[in-house]
Amino acid sequence: MLDLCTFAGVVEHDHTLAPCRPKCYRWAEIDLPAMVTAGLGDRRLPIKVRCRACGELGRVQVRPPVPTRVRSVGCARIPAG
């Protein structure tokens, strides 16, 4: 079971926190490793975030690690016709 309820748990499982403000469509990423190093690893989710651009409350998404594909060859072309 993945424990993604704390900042430390999110970092431990290579996830990230990405706040968004849908009204102004501004995304950011929280530097969780720095926050855990600063002693805030026990802080629990959910948290409230405020947009720096418009000042209104935003939403936070917990994002899983981006999968990598070792044997990728790039884009595939679809033949015409």
C-alpha cells in the first residue's frame, strides 16, 4: 500500500504535488524534497494553496512518477492512404 498522506510519503514514492488554479490555469510544482529536509515531512494532505497570480485558492494534485520507456524509438508515422 502506498502512503501518500504526508509530504514524506509522497517523496518516498517518487510522486509530486502540483497545485493548479483552474480560473487562471496556472500550474506549479511544490519542492517537496526541500520541505521534507526542512522538517515538514510529517505534514498531512490535503493542504490549502493560494495562487500567486490571482490570490485565490487552488487545488493540489498528487501526481505519480512519469513512466519511462527504455526502448523508445520516437514518433511513429502513419502511412497516408
